[in-house]
Amino acid sequence: MTRYSRITGTGSFLPPQCLTNADLVAQLAKDGVETSDEWIVERTGIRARHFADAGMFSSDLGFEAAKKALASAGRRPEDIDLIIVATSTPDMVFPSTACILQHKLAQIDAAAAGIAGAPAFDVQAVCSGFIYALTVADAMIRAGSAKRALVIGAEVFSRLLDFKDRTTCVLFGDGAGAVVLEASETPGILASDIHADGKHVGMLCVPGHVQNGHILGDPLLKMDGQAVFKLAVGLLEGAARAALQKANLQDSDIDWLIPHQANIRIIQSTAKKLKLPMEKVVLTVHHHGNTSAASIPLALDVGVRSGQIKPEQTLMLEGVGGGFTWGAVLLKL
């Protein structure tokens, strides 16, 4: 019997602190950086974003999202035998955020301690991270290495921002999204397609690292916005079409497009290339900004809980991020 994997639960979490464009504009003005709500909305579609407090880390956000995904799936921590966290903002250099999150789940109660021993690791593919993590989890379940996985995207990107650079600091926010992926006799994940090309490393990066207790290089985000836009639209279309081809489906078979929530213009351009009306696109960029690896599972959970997304509908998930990395996952919920 062929073994498949299927999403059985979704969850998400946003830190309580919400900054509207007006809030951010006022904050930037104190440092002599000029921008406006109109400028931000026109270029990005973003109207607000959430920032984590100083003592809140990616594992904390992921923990809250994971609990909601488990509840949605009717599962408990001890039912999980694989944890993958997609993040570019880990709690620490090592151990992985996944291991830290696993320990937090194990402390829920005595039974939850049963999650200890399950493999747990991080995936670092920036904004494509959740697509990569979901593809890896699907492969492990199909191979029989796991039965039930927690796949989480969690980020505190606010800590990487240069608040003197108005072209980047207005774009990003913090948050987490999670899914429970389970072995199934019927197809859930229909096809995936992931890629990377390291020649574009300098286009979107945080060029700093730790050495001998000091930060070397620049620990703040750098991005060539125009170059990213031009590259992203083509890469996203290519990955989506490759996934459709692998599943023997057409553009018209897609019920919902759930893209990485980076910029409304990129999302609109990608939808147009796939011949999808914006009414078939799940959008959260207006209220969340770009939450990197968290953006796709966040948007998925919003779509499910709002009732937009129905069981058995066909979803196209796609993302592109620094590296450059990109990919798509086609699935039935």
C-alpha cells in the first residue's frame, strides 16, 4: 500500500504587540528616518505587523502555534514523532530551536514527556523555509521514518532589522505557524518542488557571524528590493508549474494560492501568471507584514479558521527567500 502524508491540523500565533504603519512612522521619525503610511502601503500593501517583546523567542512563538495545531488535529505532544522548525532567527546558535520547542512541549504534563526522543531539527531556507520543511517531513513520512510530524515556521525578524533603512524595516514582522502532518492512505501532499541558487547570496542576507564572543560583519538585514522582485516572480511561477506538472494538474485545479506574504505586488504578479483571480489568494500581508518562514503556515491557518479554505480543496503553497531559495507544495487539505 502506498503511503502518503496529509495535514490534519493548523495553528498560528502572533506576539501581542501590534505596530501599525502610523506607529512605526512615529518611531522612525524620532531617529530622523522619514516615511509614511501611504508610501508603505503603495509599495508593499503592509498596514501593520507584530513585534515580539525582548524576552520572547522563536521557540515561544512556535510553541503557541504548535499547541493550536495539535488541538486542531486532535493530537497531543506524545503523539508526535518528528519536529521540524523552519527559522532564520533561532533562539541561539545551538541547540536547534526545534529541540528547545520539543522540551517546552514535553513539559505540558506528564504524558507530554513522551515527545522526548523524537527527532527534532531546524531547516534554514529563510522565507522558503516552511516549503522546505514540509517537503522534508512529507518525504520522511512516505519513507516510513515518521508517522506524525509537527512542521513549524517561527521568526522574530524584528531583531534583524536596521531601523535607519526605511526600505527594509517596514517590511518584516514576527510570528509563527504550524501544521500537523500525518501518514495517510489517501494523498494530501500531491507534489513539491524546491530549489536554490547560491549565486544570489548577496541579494538578500544578514552578513554577520559570531567569532570569539564578538559579532563580525553586519548583523542587520540587507536587501536589494528591485532585484528580489524581478527574480521572485519568475521563480515562484516556475516552481508552481513544476509542482502542477508532477501532479498532472492545471492552473484551473487550484482552489487557493497561499504564497509567501512578502509584498502585495509580488503576490499579485504571481497570481496573474497562474491565471488566478485575487479572490483565490489567501492574504495576510496587510496585517502581518513579511514573517519569513512563518508567513505561509500563518496564512494557511488564517484561511482554514476563517472558513475560506474547505476540506478537500487543492492548495498551492509557494515561497522564495534568501539564498536564493524557492519552492512550492501542492496539496489537498
